[in-house]
Amino acid sequence: MIELAIFDLAGTIVDEDNLVYKNIVTAFDQEGIDITLATVLEKAAGKEKWFAIHDLLQEITALDDEERAEKTNDIHSVFLRNLIKAYQEYEIKLFDDCRPLFEFLKENNIKQAVNTGYSRRIAEIILQKVDFIEGRDFDLLCTADDVFEARPAPDMILKICKELKIDAKNSIKVGDSAVDILEGKNAQVYLSIGITTGAQTVEQMAKEGPDFIVHSLSELQEVILGEI
């Protein structure tokens, strides 16, 4: 029985054309390091962004541990400044089928939560801009700031389940990256579902063995309908 649906934010319910990952590329460039968007999407999607940058540096540079940590701090600071400005200036929106899906969930007594590898500050900027408000449009927001260990660790999902008093085994997780899928599996959710509206391809997500891969939130609604 599905009692709770947990959604990633950017690329899953919010259409922002990979703005975050494009800004990681820009931050690397401003710090004098070349990296492609394809590499960022493959290696960093879904992760808490400091750790995403750290992992990318480990992948593409020969920096030692101390140098890598220092450079990660530098790039992350540039990235945050750029991203906050970008989200304030660029057009972003909910996917058209987001609100109908969340209404469907409410009608079927399924709680809704949003979790993200963003900080709470950035997550709230995004949600305010698209007018999708915690406590009004969905039940709970959990960010990387709110837990000890971010994705793919299960901490965010388990925190959500504890606060909403729902067993993870009666929950589903939906996200646009392999890291989202692995997070769901690590939390032992009922279904861990990939969606192709954001960062990664079917092939990239399939590596973590999702229960389903869907191509829209409307298609996800059909999957949920078949499980309730």
C-alpha cells in the first residue's frame, strides 16, 4: 500500500532545464577548470552539491586531498552565488502535470514530500518562485541541510518517514538520477522510480535497477494508480 510519495525537486517536479548543472560547469570554468555538462550530468546528478563538486574534482584532476577540499570550497562558493542569481533571473516552472498529480495523491490519501540535494535556502527560493508551498501544496520538504548524510544515503527519506509517521516500505521515491534511485533502494522504499524529465537518461538510471522508469508525471500517475 502506498501511503507516501517522495519527489526530487529540480528536473522531477520543477522544469529548470538543468540550470543547476550548467551553473556547476560555469563555476568550474570561472575557477580555471574545464569540464563538460555531460560529465556533470553523469557524475553529479542528484548529489548534495558540495560533494558533487568534490567528486568531480577527484574524477578530473590530480589534486591531493587537502588541495581538493580547498578547491571544492572555492568552486562551491562561486556556484552558490551564481545559482541564487540564476534562479532569481531565469524562468523556471512546475511541470504542467505536477499539480494534477499532487491533487490525485491527496484525493487518494497519499502524503507528498519533496527532498533535494540543494540547501534549504536554495530549495525555498525555487519553491517560492514556482509557487509550490510546503504545508499548502505538499506536506513536507527535506533538504541536504536537514540530515547528517545526503544521497545516496537514506537519511532524507527516513527523516521524512519519521516526521510523517509512515513506514518507508509504504513509500515511493521518484527522481531524475541514478543517485535518487539508489537513495530509495537504500531506504527500502516500496518503489524507487526514475523519471526522464531531468538530468539523466534511461540508460544512466537503469544502472541502479529502478522499479520503473517513466517519462512524465502523468505516466507516473498511471503507475501509482496500478499500485493502489
